[in-house]
Amino acid sequence: MIASKITVRSFASRCSAVTIVLSGFVLIAASLMPGSLNAVLADSYTDQINTLDNQNSQTQSAISGLQGQAANYQAIINTLQSQISSLQTSINSNQAEQVSLQQQITADQQQIDHEKAVLADDVTTMYVDGTPSTLIVLATSKNLSDFVDKQEYRTSVQTKLQDVLTQIAQLQSQLQTHKQQVEQLISQLQTQQTQLASDQSQQQQLLNDNESQQAAYVAQVQANNSKIVQLQQEEAAAIAKITGSGGASAVGSPIKYKNFSTNYSTCGGGYSYCWASYDQLVSDPWGLGYAHECVHFVADWLTRHGYQVPNFAGSGNANQWSEHAEIVTNPQVGDVAYMPLAPLGHVGVITAINSDGTYHIEQMNWPIGGYYSEMDLYPQNITFLRFPHS
């Protein structure tokens, strides 16, 4: 039987799943092996689902990469915005200084005008405009001392005028120079700010494109998920056609069950060989060899829970287990439920006893190859097996 496993990829050599053909179907295609219908279902649905899952995995990886880029773009945008805000603060400060300088220039100009008016009066008084000759000043003086005083005063007024005009000219020059420097600085800051705003706009466009790509990928994942749900529903409908509905088996054996549930996972129930692929040849202590078969799952469950499972030495098909275990009529948790499904039978392990007399079992490779599932099994036409507990 082990040799046949190498050439026929189905669970028929260890466990017979309920994919045994219906009697009517046998009349049409009697040569179809029981496991082949299982393979059709697995190929028709599982492979499609796995393909979509792989696509989603790749898409999620792409989304993660885009999210990293988006975070980088946003960080650059935030940095540029901080720089723009800092430049705006400098611009506002320099514009305020510009206004202050202009106010100071206006005030100084008013002061200049006032000083000019005062000096004009002094000059008029001292004949600065149309200054009389020295002889006239001397002739009008009462004495030489009076002449000297007038001459010194006139010189003093002229010096004062010259000093004030010089100071005014220097102040105006300083203020104008400072104003020009401030205006130039403001222009430079505004140029920098414009460039930063342009850079920020480019980064924002990159971010927008990134987010658009993310949205497209998310939509693709959602579409794939919808397709996966559809495939699972179609798969469940196909399974119902094989396994029957309302709890009755339609596989040529009078077993009954209810509350069948599966998430179409190749792992569950604490199975130790989840890492292996369906029907992968593995090393185990029971001489069963092939992972994800019903017998392999049950042997692993029993061993993990302290039961003594022998090495079947080539006689580990489900319909051969009664040769290695005690047949019991009072099943309890930890006992094995053998279902006489042609051609080689099927086993599950009892994990709970329900109040209505049904047995909650965990199993693998039923009704689709390699999947873990659970159901409540009616005791009719079931053989219960018990292995010794350590």
C-alpha cells in the first residue's frame, strides 16, 4: 500500500475520504478512483484559493513597501513645512524691521526738517545768507571786543550747521543701507521659501501617487478576498454534493453527522506536522509516513495526549486499526471513531461527548484532502477503538 502512495496522490492508501463516487455516478464512470474526485476538488478550488492567497501576500508586501515610502515622503514634507514656517518667521521679523526702519527714516526726516528750520532762523539772524562783509560787521560793532564776539558766534553757527548736516547725511546713509540689506534679505528668504514650497509640492505629488497605488493594491486584495469567499462557497457546495446534506452521508455507507466545520486549513487540533505538505513523506514513530492523512493526524493527537500508539509496520490503513486497538462500546474522549467508508475507511478522534449522544470528533483529510475539520458524529455504524493510556 505504501508503494501505491508514490504513484497515486490521494488519501486512498491510508484513509478513504467521502469522495467515494455516488452509486449513480459509478454507472457513468466506474473506473474513477475514490480519491480522484477529492483531487479534482482540491485542484479546482484549493489551488485557485492558494494562488489568490499568494497574490494577496505579494500585494501586501508591495503595500508595506509603499507605506514605508509614504512615511518617508511625509517626513520630508513635514521637514520642508518646518523650514518654510521658519523662513516665514524670519520674513515676518525682517518685514517688521523694515517697517521700523521706514518709520525711523520718516522721523529723522522730520527732525532734519525741524533742524533746518531752526538753523535757517539762526543763519538769517547772523546773516549767514548774504553774510555782511567783515568791514560792515566791524563798523557796526561798538568796539573791537564786540566785533570779535560776533565773528566767533557766526563761526560757531556755521560749524554747528555743518556738523548737523553731516550727521543727518550719515544717518540717512546708514538707514538707507540697512533698509536695502533688509530688503535684500527678505527677497532671499522669499526665494528660498518659494523653492521649498516647490519641493514640498513635488513630495506631496509623490505621496498622492503612492497613496493611489496603495488604494489600488488594497482594492485588489479585497477583490481577491471576495473571490476566495466565492471559491470557498463553491467548494462547500461541491462538498455538500459529495457528503450529502442534513447530516446524512451519501458515500455508500450509512454514517450520519452534523455541525461539520472547517476553515480549509491544513493545520489544526495541535497537529505536530503542520509544516509538512499534504501527503509529504515524513519520519514518524508509527510507520505511517504520509503527513495530513487521517491516520497520521489521529496517531499524532493520541501520542500528544499520552496514548500508546504502536508502529503499524505497513498495516496502518484506517480499516486495519482494529487489529492494533481494543474495540469498545462505551466510547469516551480519546477513543478513535472508525467510519467504514470505502475503500480503506476513515478515522477521527473523539474530543467531546455531546448531551444528545453524538460524539464531537477532530479529523483530517475529510472530505477534502489534507484539511483539518470537526463534526458531531452519530454512533450508528461506527466502530470505536481504544489505545492504552500511559
